[in-house]
Amino acid sequence: MFNLDPAVFTSRATISLGALEQNLTRVRAHLTGQKIMAVIKGDAYGHGLLPAARAFARAGADYLGVAQLAEALALVREWGEPPVEGEALAGHPALPPVFSWIYTPDSDLGPALKAGIELSVGDTWMIEAVARAACGYRPHGAGPLEWG
């Protein structure tokens, strides 16, 4: 997955996956029907994308949020791998919906849509990119998609 070179990234934090689960459970106890997205971008801020994702899923996160499309694809791809040591006792939960918000106009969104990844749409080019990926690409030189 993501390797952070310890020679370059000298800071380190040891995170208790149980604490992540407990914190989310406590937050949920104060809510009344709202959905929770656990944001785990940047390799879960350096704490490990997959272990953090599984911890939040066990605690009932409604969504997992990642910034980069590559992170979303990696998470979906690696979700089926056996849990790392220390996670096996807590079980292997179902993958909550994954949401990603950063991609470029030339990103191939087809694999993301096929994997069920939800994508942000904050501009008209994004609407068109998602529509092209969902419906197949138009021939080169075709104009904007028609809506209505």
C-alpha cells in the first residue's frame, strides 16, 4: 500500500485501534440519526489506511472518506485481504461506502464507479467526467453531454 520512508518521515505516532473504535462509538452516542464519515485520507494520517478503516467500520462508520482516488481504489482492493495481527480477534467487518473527493479531468473514473466508490462533484467538468465514466466515453471531439 503506502510506504512512508522513516528516513524522510521521522515523526511517528502509535495509534490504538481500540481507541479509534471507542472514540467513534462515543461520538455516535451523542447523535440522533446523523451519518458519520471517518476521514482516513493520507494513509489515515500516517496511521495505516486499512487498519484504521477496519477499526472505524467495526465502530459503525457510515462512510469512509479518502481524498485521492488512488487511495479509494487501494482501500477497496485491499479490503478483502486477511486482517493484520491484532485485528483478527475483533472480526472483519463489511466495507462501508467509500467516498473520494480529489481527481483530475483526465482521471479514469470507470474503475472507481465499478468498485462502488462514491465521488464528489463540485464543478461541471466533474459532472461530465462522472457521466462519461458511467455511460461510456463519447467519441473524441463530441460536445458536452446533454442533460434533460
